[in-house]
Amino acid sequence: MNLHKNVMITLDDVSFLMVTPGRDKERIKGVYKSIRLQYPSNEIVIIYDNNIIQEINLNDINLKEVSTTERVYVSKGYNIALKECTKKCFVFIHDDTFIAPLFLENLIPYISETQFCNFTTVEPPLFGNTSIPQRPIKDFGRDIDTFVLEEFNKFAQEHINTLDESTMNSPFGGFFMSGMVSSILSVGGFDEDFQPYFYEDSDLMIRLHLSGFRFIHVLDSLVYHMGSLTSRGTKESDLSQKTTHKIFINKWKIEFEYFKNYTMLQDIPYIKKPIKIICNNCSEHIEEYLNMFSEESSIEIIVDGLNLNQQELGYLQSLSYILQSINDPGVYQVGSLQITYK
């Protein structure tokens, strides 16, 4: 296991970064207090999304509150936070995230210039009841009125005592992550084209991975994530996901799961090739979807919608890997797909 342990980082080197619409003042104060109980002087940067009121505005010289007059959402909001922070390391938190004891002490030994760290999120059973080491399922409350920090802290210690190892390999980062500010900014931070939200984290992970950065999951660094902000399953969420999924496919010409499985997990190189897809007898839905992968190219693929099966759809979703073995001009047949390399 490649851990890249770095003993040069101290507690004072870390800044907590939060992006919030600022709708729940008491919950934001609760998150702030949970940090201050352990780390009374660490920098905390709060970006208010389309909110000109500094919600908690406490007398704390190490709290930086930044108001915005437009929707910044996740990608632009965290980019602002990264530029506003003055420390060399960051931790992304949400405004419904509460840290367990020894959160930073267990996390920072594994941060380095080439390695980012994920931390463990304990969540209530919002979308499933199956616990995994990276995400134990346990309900400690869905709002600040029902949440008892002491009960979560007790659980965290008991959970840590059951762990056989403190870390595990992690190919995918996401928002519950930490690392060096200079490292994430070296790839440009988040791509702000991913508006309003979804897929900005997948895009960031691809760019970090292709630039040589890696991730480790620190199992004994825990937070409780209430899930109060989740919008999954709403009309707004569905529309946002459709919008940013199109942006992602247009940019990378691949579904993220294939990049994760082939390049992140198996070290198979990702080589982006332009491909023109010609749809015959395809439904409007399938043609609209495949057009996101298509662009002008000397490589043309004819798709017969009447014969297209799930396996061949998978080929089309991972063409960057399928076409690596084709180097000479000619006509090739892959199932019902006809590939012409001019």
C-alpha cells in the first residue's frame, strides 16, 4: 500500500473549508463549535452561496466568512475557499458535517504533495442500510435539535477500536477529502463549468489522477454527515444531474465508472480519441445520449439501434479503451457495431 506518510504537516497547517447557502444558522454554528472544541485556532473559511449576510459572524480572528451575490454552487464555491485560505492544507466539509475526536491527528500523517486523503463519513440510513468501512450507517439525528455530539463521539471511538487497519486504498476522492492546497490548485481546482452540481468531483478526480496524484482513505478519521442538504431524488436534482452529466460526457467522452474501473483500479492508460457515431434505427433517447460521445473524426462507428444490446452500449461508453487496439485504417466489426477507421 502506497501511503506517502508526511510527518512535516502540523495541525496548524490545516484550514477547514465550507460552502453553504447559509439557510440553517444554528446548524452552521453547531459545525463551527464541533471544530472549535478540538481545534480552537485552526482557520475556518465559509463561503456563502448567493448570500450577502455573514450568518454566524463570530468574534474569531481565524474564521473567514465570504459572501457572494450569485449562485456559486459547489465548484466555484470551493475554488473561492481554496484561494481565500492561508494554510497549506485543506479539509472540505459541509454545513451538516460534525468531526469526531482526533479527526485531524489521524488524517494529516497521510497527506503529502502527491497524495490526497478521504475520511470516513458516518451517515443515517437515507439511501441504504448497508455499512461499509468508508461509510458506516448509524442514525445520530437529521438536524441540530436531535443530534447529540457526545453519542457520536462515543460511537466513533468504539468503531475505531474495531478497525484492523487505519487506511485503505481509495481510487476516488470526492468532497469528503483533504490535501495540499497547492496540489489541487495545480490542476486548476474544480471546473466551474459543472453548474449547478454533480460530476464536478468526478471531473476533478480524473484530472488529479492523470496528473499523477493518488488517494488514500483514512478509516479512523471520522465525521457525521447528517445528509440534511441532499437533494437527490428531487426534480431540481434530476435536472442538475442530467445537465452536468452531459457536460462530463462532452468533455471526457467516457462514463466515469469505466475510467475508475480501468485506469484508476487497473492502471490501463486513458487515451481520448475523437469518434463520430452515426445512429441508424435508434430511439430518440439513445441517439441523444450517443451524440454526447460523438464529434467529427476519421473514426466512424455505425450503430444499428435495432440490434444494439447492453454489452455493445458498454463498448460505446468506453470507446477510449476499446479503440486503443485499432491503429490501422480499415473496417472492423464489434458485435453489431461497424467501425471504420479512415
